[in-house]
Amino acid sequence: MAIMENVHRIMIFGPPGAGKTTLALKLSQDLGLPLYHLDKYFFVDHWQKRNTFEFRQIQEEIVLQESWIIDGNATGSLEMRYVRADMAIYYAPCRLRCLWGIFKRTFWDKRDHIDDRAPYCPERLTWGLIEYMWGFDRRVTPILQRLQIQYPYVRFVKTQNGKF
């Protein structure tokens, strides 16, 4: 993939159910880059949120590394990842596809082969998750517009199907 030439730090974000984790895993395997799932660090046991300061520290340690793929949203710290990324991939399929992805992974595809969760944080379906997914693009678009202007050297890719 020519678009991946000289890319050592990739951030992947998008609404829940989009397929970010699957894409991140594939890219990690194809490119040989270490993969970090933000949900694994954002939560501690039983879906309890980690202390904000601790979570930021963990992310700082990750983004200072020479190579990585970071899968996840954490929009409050999006800029921290964006500024260090060679490529930012916004994976944004239509909302119904994301809703299907949430249902699929909650009820059928348990993704036991992917280590992307904190302990005792099984997949779950909540109204809050659906609301978060439904309004994701509206919330993140102004942030992305600012980041693209502020950091024009970052290759920005928006995809609806994981292909670029």
C-alpha cells in the first residue's frame, strides 16, 4: 500500500461498532506495528473509568514511542495522538452499519482473540452507547477540522469501508 509508506504511527478512531479494532488488528499484522487499544486503558475492572490523569499519562507514554497503532476515541485527548501521528484514520461507516456492528459483537462475535478490554469488561449494549455512536460524527467533526488545519503534515484518511 503506497499510502502506508513511511507510516510508523497510526491513530484509528470512529464511532462504536464501525470496525476500528478489526482494522487496527489487520494493519498491525500487515505493518508489524505495536497495537494499543484505548478502551483497555480507559477502563479498569467492571467498566469503571480510570482516573483522567492516569489515563493521559498512559497515552503520553504510548505516543512518545517510535511506532504504534492506537485504536480508540477518547476525544478529550485526540489532539495528543493526532500531533504525533503520521496518519489519522477516521473510520466512519453509516450509523446503521455501526449499530449492526454493536449488536453483532455484543450478541454473536465475542472477539475472544482480541485483547482490547480491561478485565471484567465484557461487551455490552446500552442506550448510552447507541446515543454516543449516533452523535459521534457531529461531535468530532469540528475537532477534526481544527486538527487538520493545525497539523497539516498528518495524513488524514476518512473511510466508510476500511479501504484507502
